[in-house]
Amino acid sequence: MDIFVAGFPKTGTTALSEHLRKNKSAFIPSVKEPHYFGSDIRSFSSITNAKDYLHIYKRARNRQKKIDFSTSYCCSTFEKELYNQALEIIEK
């Protein structure tokens, strides 16, 4: 992932994602808020493994920035876990 937008709910993340979808250098998957990272917030997510998480970004072109708009990340108490899991995904 290139960018995580960990905004709070009801702060305009949907408007921002809709605006960025018009930009050819950005890729936002159809699942705008996958809520994959952070074991304390996974109850929000239907995506439970890295393979499924990466799958929602498979249509991104090489130069497009992949963006995750999961608002629940701002509420996670496992910031270090979020960071480490994200690094594992990014490095693959």
C-alpha cells in the first residue's frame, strides 16, 4: 500500500476518495474501507487475510498509488501492529 488515510468517520473521507478516484495516478478499490489491519478492529472487516487484501488492489496500474481509506485505523490501539503488518504487505 502506498497511502493509508486513517481519517475519523464523518470527516470527509468518502468525498476525498471520490475526488481521488477521478485522478489517474490514484487507485481506490471498490472496497473503500477494507479495515484489514489491526487485530483489535478486524471485526469491521470481511477481509481476513493478506491474499484477499492484496486482491482488492489487483486492478491498480504500476504507477498508480494504492490508497486504503479505512477510517477504523484511527481508532486502533495497535499502531505498531498496524505498521508492521503494513510493511509485510508492502514488501511482498
